[in-house]
Amino acid sequence: MAVILGIETSCDETAAAVVTDGRVILSNVVASQVELHRRYGGVYPELASRQHVLDIVPVIQEALTRAGLEWSALDAIAVTHGPGLVGSLLVGVNAAKAIAWAKGLPLIGVNHLEAHLYANWLIPPPKDSGTPPMPAPVPRFPLICLIVSGGHSDLVLMTAPQRYRILGRTLDDAAGEAFDKVARLLGLGYPGGPAIQAAAQGRSGPNGGGRPERGGDPHCFDLPRALWQSGYDFSFSGLKTAVLHIAQDYAGVIGQPSQLKARATAAHQPPAKRQLPVADLAASFQAAVVDVLVEKTQRAAGEFQAKEVLLAGGVASNALLRQEMMARLRVPVRCPPPALCTDNAAMVAAAGHFQYEAGERSSWDLDVRPGLRLR
Ligand code: KG4
Ligand code: ZN
């Protein structure tokens, strides 16, 4: 039973975790930089890497302490080496190399996207040491994975462990990127996904701000669903632009309303300079993204006779997406708990475990790969 230390620094979370058997989480520490980047409305890469440098050692130390383990208990160090921000990745990879060298442990470079998938098979440790861990879910192949994060929207056919075929990906913005940009446009702050979800539900968002009087109406605005029936690729930039044009209409800005695919329904014809119905627009935007993601995943599951569907990545923590996938798909849908959908190192340790078992080892010249894709 291998014990793996995972390290993750691909974006704005400094994370370390200890996982046994690729499944059981002994510790999972995440130092989020959200507060640092909020004022910029997105991740400021230079600041992110500097903060990783400050946080990486205490976060790793904390992961070991919470797991109750000494260095000698570890079998390997797994680290995200791509895709991600180059300066951020460098911090994690160099820390992992230094520890692996000093402690004489094998080093394993992990693909961040693959790690997101493995979050689906993680389980918490048993409540007390006398109880055996609950059985871990076993993947049933072939399966379809939808990886939706701030940087990626990939629809993937998985036929065996580590065997992937990309069916489609985004042609422009990633789903999470679209959430972040639209949230900025609606004045909901960063990170955008949870803020849009909250506004649509009539709750105050994580970034503070006023609580909408009611939940939003997802049918209020007829927003475009790009590439709806064609192939498995995604496109979200037209949807974002449609939201921008509606916002401009309400603000009385002269835009190009005649070119809008999106039309406000009769009840919401926007006279210039009327208050933007943020909750309705957030709900309509969220519904449009979810509709496209569910439609394509459902079609892929049917075509490739998937035995199950996995959701992964930060956007997979979206409540409507999870609810609609489970309601509309005819095969079981698995998604990690929200805290394991967003970036963490337990998923890196889990992916690293399966590489470790397959005898994969990285050499000391392991480099960062900002544009790494799934093999
Ligand atoms: O996987 P992740 O933590 O980092 C990347 O690898 O990119 O994903 C972050 C993305 C952000 O764009 C964030 O807005 C989005 O996931 N996100 C959500 C939700 N929570 C996070 N999007 C929609 N609904 C959510 N509840
Ligand atoms: Zn991620």
C-alpha cells in the first residue's frame, strides 16, 4: 500500500496532501490565494508564483503533520508539472525535486487534468483506526469524463486507467473562464463560478456584495447555446459577448443589439439605463452553460456506450450542473465533493499513485509543461 505525497501549484492554490493506495486521503491542505487576486479580478501570475514560494514549505509540513507521518513513511512524491502557469508550476516542481532528492524518494510528474479525474476515486479516512476504510468506488470502463475548469473544457473517453481519447474541447474560452469573465461583467467579483451560482440562487456570493431579492429566472434571457447539435467541441465566447451586449443595453450604451443572438423576452425589454437584473442574467447564463455541457456529455455517453460519467474540475462543483447531469443522463454520474473538484493535491497524489504502481518515474530533469494536454 503506497503512501504518496502530492504537491499542486499549477495556478493560485498551494496544496499538499498525503494519500494511501491512491484512494484514502490522510491529509489535504490547501492555501488559497483568492484574497490576493480578488482585487485584480483574476489570477495575477507573478503574484501567484511569489505567494507559492512563501507557502509551499509550511503547506507540505502541515500535510505531513495532519497525516501523522514522518518523511520515512512516504513511498514517492507526485507533483503537477502541467498544464498551468509556468512560474507557479516551477515552485511545486522544484520543491518536489528538492524533497525527493534529499529524502531519496522517487519523483513522479503528474498531468493536472488527469489528476482532476482521479479526484472521483478519493475517499476520506475511516473515523477511527479500528474501522476498515469504506470501499473505494471502482471505475467502470468505458466511461466519459467531462473536465471543466478555469483553463479547460475537455470531453474525454476513458477506456482503461490512463487510456484517454479526447472527443472535444473548447475552441475559445474554458467553461470556468466564461463564468469568471461574466461574473466580472456583472460586478460579482472573483472567482466567478461560485458568485454566479449564488446570484442565480438569490444568495449573497462568496465575494460579499448585496443579496439579490430573489433567485434568478433561467428562462429570462434567451442566450445562445453554441455548437448545440454539432460534434463534441465547445465554444463559450459568443455566450459571454451576448451577456455583455445585454449589460450594455441596460446601461444605455450603444452596442450592436440587432446582431445579438440573445434577445430579452417581452417582460424584460430593456429601456436604456434600467437596473440590470443580475440574478436573472446570472441564472440564464448558468443555464446556457449547463445545457451545452449536459447535452454533449449525454450524446457522448450514448454514442460510446459509457458505463458511467465522471465530472471533474472546478466547474464540476456547480450545483445546477451536478443536478442536471444526474437528472438527464441514463448512466450513473459520479462527481467529487465540491472541495475536491477545485484544485487540491489529494487528486495529484491519487493520479501519482497509479503512475507509481505502473512503474513510471520521472527523472531529475522533469520540466514544467504549461501547455500539457491529456495523452
Ligand atoms: O479546477 P479549478 O480549481 O482550477 C483550474 O484548474 O482552472 O477551477 C477553477 C474554476 C474557476 O473558473 C471557477 O470560477 C470555477 O472553477 N468554479 C465554478 C464553481 N466553483 C468554481 N464554476 C461554476 N460554478 C461553481 N460553483
Ligand atoms: Zn484545476
